Amino acid sequence: MTHPRTILHADMDAFYASIEQRDDPSLRGKPVMVGGTSNRGVVSAASYEARRFGVHSAMPTVEARRLCPHGVFLRGDMRRYRAESTRIFALFRRFTPRVEGLSLDEAFLDLTGTTRLLGPARKVGEQLRACVREETGLAISVGIAPIKMAAKLASDLCKPDGLLEIPESGLRDFLDPLPVGRLWGVGAVGRSRLEKAGFHTVGDLARADPVALEQALGAWGASLARLARGQDSRDVESYRDPVSCSEENTFATDVSDPVTLESAIRTHAEAVARRLRNSGLRARTVVLKLKLSRRVSEGPRGYPLLTRRTTLADPSDDGEVFARTARQLLRKAALAEPVRLLGVGTTNLERSSEAQLDLFGGQRSAPRRDRLNRALDEISERFGNHAVKRGSDGAAERAGLSLQIKRGEEPEPSSASGRPASEER
């Protein structure tokens, strides 16, 4: 017997800011913003008190200060946030093993065929919300629908601390009046293009003549029209093989000094390597990402972006190899202007067990390097990722805190006080 699909989207409310307010009662009821606090900082999470002033995530901190000058601005503590996310995902898996994490604070849960065991989906959603609140003290919003896109839209529309279920019979009634920009894969540019073509709501796309739609938008239009009609067959994927692993930061001021750039490269290279080793992966390609200081257009993408890459002779999980390769890419780039952002990444990943053996039966990486990396990993696992670093490592300040799930990065032990040492009020 085939059961109709039932997908639940669970999304924590103002995750980082809510954790800060929970752990520090003096912050409750106040506008709290978590993220980068420098002039180039970005708000990663804003409490609902801050949102009343127009502050939202991904907003430049400078703009947030202008809108809410009396707010509380915190650098945040990723160790606590990752640990809390791990707890919450463990709660999700009490209800179903089919959990697809989208970020540290949201996930899809596949409840298809679980009615006899768990009860109606709405009841499950209420139980999940109560469980999260009871065990973490945090609020979560839940959307339930027969397709992933609608479940995610539903959880967004019932925030904060709500639940919205869209039955299969009401799917089109739910989707049709929504702005076309709500569809997956439609950003600001895509929305403008759709509106210029006469499509303002999801229903406009769903009812569009296929021939006219293809003439106006090509294959992309046909794909969007299927989504608009609720035709989304994507399953909840509990596990997906990673295709890349990277770290990056935005500098507080533009950087021309090669020593500073190379120091940031080493910091990122070591972090990437540690995550790969924790995941049992090696990489064949190293990527250097550079965002230049010269603005060429408005918006966050208004700076020239350079990427340089090279393929290694052998797959590696060694930060020294990644750092050396990225430094070579930096020198070959022959930069003529300062750098705003720098990142180091790897791709073409493969399992460590699949790495090619040399003629003598051993892995091609140096045994001494392997032993050193294992020792560093053991120290990091016990005392945190910043417990030990190489002498040439430098600080790589980030513009904001990411909600991205970083595979291979385990929660670190929290500080004794539970609060970051560097915060601004």
C-alpha cells in the first residue's frame, strides 16, 4: 500500500538570539542581534524584539545599528550553538530516522506511513514542538505538507512558535496566492524577471500556458511551473555525500599584506583538513576564493570575486598540503588590489579508504604527518578546536556566524562561563 507523502519542516525561531536570551535572563524582552560586530559584520540572527525595528538576518551590522541603536549586539558562541543543534536533531530522530538537516536550526522530517505508529501528523508536530521546548527551553515552528517546498513555506508563515498543516487537497489553494518570489530557486533577480514577464503570484505560473512560458523563460519556466502546481517529488534525504568542504572570512579592513593573507589561508586550511579527517574524506582539488575590495555594483555581490583551483597529485586530508597549495594559488593570482574576503576550500572528495596505495602498500601521505594530524584531532576533540594551533596561524575574523551544517565539525566543549569572551553590548 502506498501512503500519501507527509513531510514536516521544523525551524527554530531566531535560533542564536533565542539561545542567548534563554541563557541570560537580562536579555529577555530586549532586541538582541548575534553575528559580526565590526563595520563589515553581518547579522546572523535577530530576536523578534529586534525585528520590530526592521532588523533581519543577513543585514549589515552597520544598518542594524542605525535601525536599532539601543539593541544588544553579541559576537555569539558557535560552540554552544552547535551543541544545542546536536541536541535538537537528536530530538527530531525520536520521531523518525528520516531527517534531512538543511542548517543548524532547521530540518525536514519524513512522516510518511507513520500514522499508525505515531498518530496524525498534526499531533506529531505538536508533540515535537512540546518536546523541543521542554528539553531545550526554545521555541520551534513546524510546517506539514505533502511536498518539501510547501512544508518549508508553511513553517515560515506560522512563525514564531506556530504550526501550520497543509493537506494535499488544499495544496493549490495554499500556493496560488503566494508571491512568485516564494518559490524555491527564485531570488531577487529571478523574481524581477518573472514579474516583468507578467507572473506575480505562484498561481500565475501554475496557470500559465506551457508554450508561452517556455518562450518567455525557457526550461527554467517549465520547472518553476511544476513547482507552482505542487509537483515536487524530492524525497527527504537523511544523508548526502558531501561534494566540497570550505572555510572563509571577511576581513575587518581590506588586506594587502601577503603575510596576513597567508596566515588566514593556513587557519582555514587546517580547519578544512580537520573536518575532512573527521568525516573520513580526502580531497583531490584545492580552491582559493578571493573577494576584492573594489565595489563594482550595489548589493552583497557587488565586489569582484576570483576563484583559483588546482588538482593535487594525490588526494589529501593534510592542512599543510592545502595551505601550501593555496599559498601558491595566491602568489599566481598576482593581486593588484586589496582583499575583502578570503576562503580556502576543497572538492573532488573521496573516502579515505578509497585512496590509492603506493607500491609498498602504504598511503602516499607521510606517516609522521598522519601521526601529527591524529594527535591534533584528539586534542581538538577533547579540548575544542582552538585548544592548539600552529605558531603561524592567525585570527580569521568572520563577518557573521553561519547556520550551515559543517560536516566533520563536532560540537566543542563550552567555556566554563558559557559565554563568549568577546561580546559587545
